[in-house]
Amino acid sequence: MVVAFENIPELCSGNVLFQSVRFGNEPLSEFEKFDQQEFTRDVHIEELHYLYAIIEEIRKRGAKEYYFKPEGPAKALPRVTELVKNRNKIDFGIRLYCILVSESLVILLNGGIKTKRNPRDCPNLCTHFDRAIKIAERLQKGLKEGLIYISEQGIQLEEHVEFTI
């Protein structure tokens, strides 16, 4: 599957460039798909507001490691606090998978409501989680091999290089 990186202009700031990915000819990026999900339970709406507040903090202060929950080579937002855990007794809350490239570059992917402790066992998240891991691993490999580089515009591919997972 071919992956294209694209900026999310409405989230970018002088401190942080936010990007997402688009698979093949799909009309929406992964973050746009996440952003269009409807969360109906009050507790999930609160969690969603919290997640977007964290993104706003990242825009202002930079993408510090402490904002993110480690998920192997990928990350998840938000790092869930005890307050959020105590309010949500239904499930494990909302997760947005992402890749922390640097304090000034974050790739926002997709996510949803986590219903199982292990995201690979969660029907809402298993595909998003696996894709986040694959993209992060492929990105690390491409950076190491010099086929991918980071510019002021974000992730860039060397000429004639196709990013696939």
C-alpha cells in the first residue's frame, strides 16, 4: 500500500509541523478519518476535548515525549491521566496513534475507542495500531538508509522512492 505524507495546515504552528498520511487514492488522510468519527458518550467527548487540548499544547510548546504514550516505534495520544481513567469505567478511552519524529514534527494517524487492554485485540484499533507500527518502522528504516529525509516541509522522499507498507 502506497503512503503519502501531507501537512495538516490548521494544526501547524511555528513550533510544530503536523502531518498525516493518505493511503493510495483514498479521499481522506488518516487523521481526517479520525477527526470525522462521532463519539456519542459524554465520557468520550470529554476525552476527545482532552486529546485536542494536548494537541494544542504541543502546538505551543513543542512535541515533548511526556505528551505521548509509547506504543513500540509509534506513539498514542493522549497519555491517559488518572483523572481520565477514573471517569471512564466503560472502556480504555480514546486513542489516536501517531509518530513522534522530533519535537517539531508529529505524524497524526488514526484511532478510536480502545475496548481491550492490548490494541491488537481491539476490533476498533487493531488495524490503526498495526499501520502505525508499520509506518514508524518503515520511516525509521528509510531515514537510516537516506531514502527519506526531513525538511521544513516535513517528511520528504528521495526522487523515485515510493513509501509503501
